[in-house]
Amino acid sequence: MFVGALELDILLGDVGSLKQKRSVVRPLVADLRRKFEVAVAEAGHLDLYRRALVGVSCVAADAGHVRDVLDRCERFVAERPEVELLSARRRMLGPEDD
């Protein structure tokens, strides 16, 4: 079993309140969950209007499949016009990891 985690640091566009932030982040999280069948959550920068930290995780029997899914999730977010992807960090855990 392989587990992959992707941490996406996102800069939001013209957002001036936490309510407006939610109106951008919630659809993004829902789209990732629905399109790629991954676990997704807003995991950081909760008190900042224009920043969001989104965590994505995937579990599969094949490491290549996990990498492919996380690659597609990263590209999906990077291509969204309403956000700017500042950074993406990835971690993989496999059978040899404790």
C-alpha cells in the first residue's frame, strides 16, 4: 500500500473577507474530491483572507498511480484562473516506511 500527500499553498485573487475566501476554496476542494476521488481539506492559513493551504491525499496499491493522481491534482489547481499556486510539497509513504 502506498500513501501520497500533497500540500498546496495557494494565493487567492481579489478576496477581502473569510466569506469570500470560502466561496473560492470550497468549490476547489469539492472539485478535487469529485474529479480525482481523493481526500481533500483546507488545512492551513485559516485566518488569512488571501491564502489557503489545501491538503490532498491518495491511497493505492501502486506508487505510480499515487504519483499520477497527485500530479493531476497539482495541475488542476495550477490551471485554475481564480487562484495562484505558490508551492506544492509532496510526501510518499510505502511498505518500507514505518
